[in-house]
Amino acid sequence: MAQLLVLEGFSSIKEIDGSPLEEITKIDGFDADTAKELKERLQKFEERLLLQQYSVYTIRNYKQAFAYFLKFFQSKDIENLPETDMRNYLLHLTKDKLLSESSVNMHINAFKSYYNKVLLRHLETIEIPRPKKPLLSPNVLNIHEVEKIFSSIHNLKHRVALYTIYSAERYRDWE
């Protein structure tokens, strides 16, 4: 189904969702029932997200991520994807598309939401690895940067407060 939609020029769920049934039924292999089912699924997905009070932006992002999911699996039945295919999809997002960990997590959440809320197939039984959040090192100022900050403060009260905070932090680092 997804392959036919992509071949016919539909690039996102929003395009499909907004298209009249007659336009979708013109696609080879789509009868009125199939087109109706597709639109109903998209509507159900959005309705369930709205009922759970997802933000408009989350719904938009989930629908876009799901459109990409459909494109990736255009030759497969997405309702019965094996775990290995889902892992390959995540590898594609990480290695080929170079998406950040938060973007990959959003894609995972999107297709899990679709499976859980529309297909009523719970993916909790499938091991879907989530990317590890990167550890960020704190920014540390060198001595020249610290001196520049201190010299830019002319109010004595503010300078004393900043010296106190700075020295307390330095003392904490030594412990």
C-alpha cells in the first residue's frame, strides 16, 4: 500500500489525509474500500493523539515521521513487520540519515503510537533499542575569560557577589 502511495506522488500523510477519496481511488490497486480504510486509519491516529492531548506540534511531527516510515517500508506490510525490520529502520535513521538521538526517539514514539493506538498491537514485547543520550561536558572558562568577566563588572556589590560565587564553586571542585 505504501509503495503505491509513494509512486503516485504522495509524500506525506497530510497530503493523503487531505485528499478526497476519489483521488486516492484513482491509484492503481486502490478501491473505494481501501482508500476509505487508509483515511480512517489516519484519522483514528490523529484522533487518539488528540484525545490524549498531544500538542499540535507532536501530532504534526508524528505524522511526518510515520510518512517517512511508510516510505521506508513501501514494499512491505507494515502491520506485520518483524523486529529485525524495525531495527534496520532505526539503523537507517542513525547511520544513513544521521539523525540525532532525540529525532530517532521521536520516530520510535511515532511508530509505536501508531501500532499501539491504531493497530492495537503493543510493541512493548518487542525489544526496540533507544539511542543513548549523549553526555555533554560542562563549559569551563579559562582564567583569561574569568578575568575578563570580573573586570567588566564595575559595581562593587555585584563584583563581591560574583567573586563569592566563583570561589565557592572552585572550593567545591577541590573536594
